[in-house]
Amino acid sequence: MERLDWKKTVKLNILLLKIVGLWPTGDATYGNNLYKLYAVAAVLFQVSHIIFQIINLFRILDDLEAATNLFFILIMEILAVIKIYFLIKNMRMLKQLMITVNSDLFQPKCRRQRELIQSNLNHWTGIISTFRFTATAWLLSWCSFPILDKTYKEYRLPFLAWYPYDIRMSPYYELTYCFQVIGITYLTMSNCNVDTLIAAINMFIGAQFDILCDDLKNLHQGNENTSESVNETLKRCIHHHKEIIKFADYANKFYNWLLFFEFFVGGISIGLSTFQLTLVVPFTSEFYSFLSYSSGISVEVFMYCWFGNEIEVKSGELPYAIFESDWASFSPQVKKNLIFFMLRIQQPLTISALGLFNLSLETYMRILRTAWSYFALLRQVNSAT
């Protein structure tokens, strides 16, 4: 059967990360070449875009509406830079994960397993397509609303920021406008593609548990059904399980802190952007900008929680897969090995953020409840002023 190239799944992610300077060519990390220089320039460009907004934030702290309008986007931009830092820091580990996922051990062994994997790929494609659509809709609407609302005549920029020159002069206004558009485009591409890459890694892990479950259900098939052959198949399954756990452990080290920041910032951003929706004129370009932003962040957090939940559910199915095999006909030695293996897999694998909370749909609901609390608090404070 033709080998499955797992890296093809994230081909677009890797291409877009290359464009923003975050994916060196080949299986190596950054070298002393022009691409490294471009990567440094791209990161500095994005950081400078954020710095000018931070300076302006301190200048408008007494204005609740203006401060929240800037803050909920600013914290996501800062989060994007944090993701860039961890991506670059763990580049060698991430490249190794991309090599490992294409190893012989992680390959589907029959057409039935290819169909199981295709189901995972379809779910991943659907969710990230929704995420990319909402992110692109927000980016286009946010960068263009000064033009659509004709506030560019008042020298309105897409992002509230301070600059050490008068932007109400041409060509400073036009150049600053382009600077902001390019800066937020790079930040959005970086943020989205790191997120979808992490989602793909978690999808890979869930798919491997599907393959392992299928192997365990069919321990007695594909061999002479002797005690020795079944035992050898079981040993391969145990080795596969160890490698999945090792792969998941390395992956979790890469995005452990990212999950913590993502959930913390995501809850705040959803609450603040929803609050902003109540302040702008309905059905204007600015209104749709806030709507697409809050939708995008909601999908972004859901993407993490969904695939983390899939890992927990599918890893929890391993004992049931063993039970579904023809275990009653196995020799005492095979049954003994199955019991030892089952004792090891009683607890399903969970992906956590610093061990504080797991990636699950329950966590997603808690984040939404937290976002609603922020929204209610801001509404109350705004009504009192």
C-alpha cells in the first residue's frame, strides 16, 4: 500500500510560515544565511508594530472604550509574538516531530486504517478552514474599515497607535497605514499557522490512537494465530503505544506554555470584543470587524480544545479495543501480557496547559463562561460611567 505522507497535511502551514520567516528550509534549524536575516527583520517589524500600540495604550487609559478597543487586539498580537518565540526556540524539536510522524511505525497498515485516518483529516480540514475564513474576514475588514467608513479623510488608522511624527500629513499617513497593514498581516499569518500546526500535531496523535485501537481489535488477524505470532503483534502494539506517548510528550513540551497563554488571553479577548460589539453602530464595517474577530478567537480556542478532547477520548478506547479482540482464544502467556498492558493504559492520555487544565470541551465551556463574566463586568462599569 502507498505510504501516507503526513507532512502533506501541513504543507500550506509550512509554506505560510516560510513566508513570514518562521520555517527554515529542510530538517534543520536557522543557519547563517539570508533567510535568517529576513526572519530577524520580519520579527522586528511585527514587534515594532506592537510597541507603538503599547505606547498609545498608556496615553488613553482614562478612556474605557478606546482602551478596550485597543487592548483586546493588542493582547492577541503579543500572544502571537510569544508563539513566534516558542516556535523558534523549539524549532529543532518540531522538525524532529515532523520526521517522526512519517516513520514506518506511524503508517496505516491497511485500507481500513486509511479510512480511519481520513476521518481525522476531514475534521481537521473543516475546523481550520473555518478558522482561516474568520481570521481572513477579520483581517480584511479591520484593515479596510477606515476606507469603507470614509474615516480615512480624518486620518483614521486601522489601529490606534502613537508615532513620533505627525500622521496627519501626506505621505506619512499613507506610509503608516501600509506599515500597520503589513505588520498585522504578518502577525495574523504567524498566529494562525502556529495554531493550525499545533492542531495538526494533536490530530496526528489522535489518528495514531485510532490505528492502535484497530491493531488491538484485530490481534488475531493477519498471522497464523499462533501464540508466538499474536504475542509478537502485541509487542508491536505496546511499542507503538510507547512511541505515541513519547511523541505526545515532546509535542506538549513545545506548546505547554502556549496553551496557558492561549486560554488566558482567549477568554479576555472574547469578552472584550463582545463588549465592543455593543458600542459600535450595528451592521457597519467596524461592527463586522468585531464580529469576525470574536468568532475567530472562539474557533481558535475551540480548535485546541476539540483535538485535545479527541486525544483523551481515543486513548481511553484502548482497553475496549482489547476487549473487542478475540482474547478468549489467546494463550495464557498472551492473556498475561494483555493484562499488564491494560494496567498501563487505564488512564487516558490528556494534553494539559502546565498541568493546570486539560484540553477538553469542558475547558472550552469554562473559557466561554469566563469571557461572559468579563463582558458583564465591562457592561456594568460602562453603564455606571
